[in-house]
Amino acid sequence: MNIILIGMNHKTAPLEIRERLSLTCGNDANHLAEIMKFPEIQEVLYLATCNRVEVLANAVDTAGAVEKLRAFIFHHGNLSAEEMARCLYLHYDDEAVRHLFRVASSIDSMVMGEPQILGQVKDAYRTAVEHNTTGVILNRVLHHAFRVAKRVRTETGIAHNAVSVSFAAVELAKKIFGSLEGKTILLIGAGEMSELAARHLLNQGVRKILIANRTYARALQMAENFHGTATDFDTLAEKLRDVDIVISSTGAPGYVITPPMIEAAIRRRKNRLLFLIDIAVPRDIDPAVNEIDNVYLYNIDNLQDIVDTNVKSRQREAEKAEAIIDDEVGKYHEWFNTLEVVPTIISLREKMEGIVKSELVKSGSWMQNLNEEEKKNIEILAGSIINKILHDPITGLKEESRENGALPYIAALRRLFGLDDV
Amino acid sequence: MDTMFLKAALAVYFVSVLGYVTSIYVRRVMVAKVSTWIFFLAFLCHTISFIFRYLETGHTPVISIYETLSFFAWAMAGVYLAFQPKTKTRVLGAFVSPVTFLLMIAASKGLEGYVSIPEVLKSNLVPLHVILSVTGEALFALASFAGAMYLIQEGLIKNKKVSGFSRMLPSLSDLDRINHFCLMWGFPLLTLGVLVGSLWARTAWGSHWQWDPKQVWTLVAWVFYALLLHQRLAIGWKGHKAAFLSLLAFAILLVSLVAINLFFVTAHSFI
């Protein structure tokens, strides 16, 4: 195996260095062409995101290729030698494959389990395919990586459970209401986190959003952003009657929502469930409202606690994911080993002989009328047909392998004759 | 033949209980899905055993106490399975399947061999009375399971313990909907069942109502259910109070179903 992976991520390199590299390179295809000019490199994939820059290559000459790639990064990233040593990691063969699998499965991500990275890897692969910079080896590695990512997602809980405050709020809302289709939110005050939570809720099918603010002009402006309705701050108590979810984040020094307000609203709303999210510090909603039947109040600390627990549980799931990846790296390695000429010839022969054997069994019913010698002759005939058919491909393979170019032929042969049971 | 299928049903119900319990333990939806299919298989065996029993004994097999227990289990399993695709609340199976299994164990104790039916029960009204009442009661049992799960889930949400067991439970709204639905259907069925029973009582005992302990307890439970339904439909009760009251009403109903036959002298006990 001559696979090399060189790169840097959020753990090894600070933002300013990562951005220097990804800015100059961008995510266009120029660098692919540039790398393909190195004679040491046969195939290459280039992946740049906000959190990482990675180059995956299949080399003819590993040492030479690494040197060229280092020079390439040095040149584009404008890095000092010391920075290069500190920020870059370099993996070979199985370890390079493992690293790619971990990246695609989002184990290596800043927010472990986040779904975007797989899409980014797929984009990078698409670019590489369009520019014809991948071949037998990288195609296989990448497709395998996509499969591994899917397996990790379905077999572990790595992507379960919200790891941001706003998503935690959405999950809670679902736990209370089931589906959020047709629900109504009331957003009181402004703030990045509350607006983010409102956006997530809207994405989940919330039908209507009311916006209240001390300054009505601001409410109007936000209402426009959210395609919602601005409402008067003084009529809050009334509005509580009609909404299902309240997100509050005002700068008010005291409580904006009090138990008597909620009690009155709950009676008028015929006990429909009410979910209150208090993101403000100091708090907007009197904690005593949580005691009221069918009312559920969460403040920013409660949500943060949920997030912390979920982060820990994702870390536990990551251990399971590592085991899956171990297993898959092993499988990749096995496949790679089959890319030798001799085992391929053997399995091709076995496949053919298997076919002859099973066809002879199938024909047993009419062949019983033949005598032993005739049967023998049929078997000999079938055997020599195999030999004749296989003669040219096997000779061709052997010739190619002497010139070191057999890999694509082997891979094509294995694919066309179905010699890999994957 | 009927006992063979009954035993098969019992065994398969047991497997589904194991499946559901495992699904809670390992927290995998797949395991719960498979358990639901196993539960369905058990239900089919159970249904076949009813058909054979009907063919072999010649009476609708809901007369003896054991037959009734078996029918109760069957009705509950059937209603749960009918719901299941709509509500996607497989975890409810972890409540329903063990109860079904226990009822089946109790039922299987007395279902072997032929039961001779007293002359007085040979009326078409008797099976009708049992089928209506028991189906109503099975729906109430499901309502109470949903109510119990509601109270658990609500307690977890109120106390901010949402990272663990809470994930396994359905949302509050879904549980409330199941509770509501089961009450809406259970109540008229039980009411009709009692009415048919009293029609029969007129022919057998000479009066519609006996003030027998079993009747009285059932009446008390019925009043509670009537109250609950009224609060739900007219006052708009939802959630916590409704869940709690459905549990309380079912507890009273259980007294009438179980305790009365064991500890009281009742005219309502036959075979």
C-alpha cells in the first residue's frame, strides 16, 4: 500500500494557520492539477473545510511524494518550518485509511457526530472524480469511507441527542408535543440563542411565530425576518392563551412571566400543554410556574446540563465507532491484499471451475443416459473451454504485472467477474 | 388443538416480553420492532386457539373465568397492535406484553379439557355481555398504561431528567392521545356490556340489578370513568390530571375484576 494522508485539523493547528492554507487553496480544483503534476503521485483527493485541510494521495514513491506534498503546503500556507512540524500530521497506509474513516464518520469533528463533514468529503471526492485525479485505490477507499460513515451513524448513537442549547430546546419540545406541526411560538425579547432556537423550531414545522419586544419597532423588524407577527409587549398575558412554546430572553431585571399569568392562561387554553424556555439572565420567568400542571419550564442552565450530558454520551458512543472503524480498516486491508496477480488468477479459476461443476450437476438428469466415458469427455471439453477462455486474460495480467501497471486490470477483473463478495 | 395453539401463543408471548425488555435495556428501535412482530405472531396463535376452541366446544369461548382472562389478554393485545402502526409507541409494548403474558399464564391454568356450562349461561346474551365488557376493560387497561407512562414521562421532564429513560418513552401529547382514545372507546363498550348483562340478569335472576359486590364496584369504576370523560370532553382536562384519574379508575375496576371473585361472595361467579 502506498497511501499517504497529510493534513491539519482544529486540534493540531490554530484557526489562523488553517485559514491561510484553505484561503489560498480554496476548494477549487487548481491545487488538484498542481499535485497531479508531481510524478510521484498517481491519485489525489483534496479536502478543505473550516476545521481541516487534508490531502489524501496514492503514491508511486512514498518518500518522494511526502516531500512534494510538504513543499506544496509550505508554499501555499506560508508556514515556517516550526509551524509545519507542529501543525501537520502524516499517516501512511492503514493509518491513513483509518484517519479518513474517522473524518468521514465525524469522530474527528469539532462537534463530534455533526452531519456536515460527510457531505464535505463527498463534495471533495466529486471534485476529484470530475478532474480525474482518483483511480482504483482512492475510489475504493472513498466508497468504503462512505459506507463506514453510514454504518457508524446507524450502529452507534454518535449523532443522537442535541449538543447545542437551541437543539436541546427543540428536542424537549418534541418530547412534549410529539410533532411540532402547526404549533405556535411566542418569542419575547431578542438574542442570538433565542432566535436560533426559534429558527430550529420553525424548521420543524412550527406554523406561526409571534414576536414581542419592549420596543415595538424592533419587534416589527424581527417579525419581518421570521415571517412572523409582531405583538404588543403589554398584551403578553393574553397571548399566552394561544401559543404552545414561549422563548424568553429580555434584559428585564425582574420576572416578565409570573405564576398568576400562567394559571389564568392555562384555564383559558383548556389545559393544553405549554413549554416555556427562559434563556435570559437574570431570569424572565418565575421558576414557580414549573409547579403548575401541564406547564414545563426550562432555563438556560437546565438546557446546558442536557447538552453536557449529551456530549458525554456521544463520547461513549465514539468508542463503539472506533471499534467499527478498526473492523473496517481490517476489511480494506484484506481487499488491498487481493489486488495481487496470483490470488486473482486463482480465484478466477476457482470461480470458473465452480460454474462448470454446478452446471454438470444440473445436467445430471439427462446425462445419466450416457456412459462413463462420454461423461468424462464432456468434463474434459468443459475444462479445456475454461482454459482457452482464461488463457489471454491471465497472460495479459502477468505481462502487465511485470510492468507494474496491473492494479487497474486486477481491480476491473475482480469487479467484472464478481470476485469480491462485498 | 386449541390448547396446543394456546401453549404456542403463551410461549411466543413470552419471547416477545423478553424482546421488549431487551429493547429497553439496549435502547435499540430495531429490537422493539422485531418484538412487535413476535407479539403479533403470538396474537395470531392466540386467535387461532380461540377459533379452535369455539369449534371444539360449541360455545363462544368467553364463559369461564379462564376463558375470560384469555379473551381479556387477546383484546388488549389486539387493541395495542391495532394502534401500534399509528402511534409508533413500541415502548408501550413493554407494558402490554408482560401483562398479556401473565393473564395468559393465569388463563392457561384452567383451559385444558372440556368445561360444562351451567344451563343458566346458555344464552346468547352472555357471550355478548362478556365480549363488550371485556373489550371495554382492555381499552381501559391500555388507557391506564398510557396514563402511567404519561406520569413517568411528565415527572422526568418536570424534574429535568430527560437524558436517560425519558428517551424511551413517547411524547406527552402522544400518550395523552392514546389515553383519550382508549377512554372514548372503552366507555361506551363497557356501558353496553353492563346493559346487556342486566338484560340477561332479568331472564336469569328475575331483576335487572342485584347490588352484588361485583356490580357495585363496577358501577363505582364506571362512575369514575364517566366523570373522567366528562372532565375531558366538557372541561377540557388534559395531561396530568386525566392520566392520574384514569389510573385511579382502573385501580377500582381491577378490584371488581380480580379481588371480588377472590375475597367476596358474589352471585356473579359461575365457573
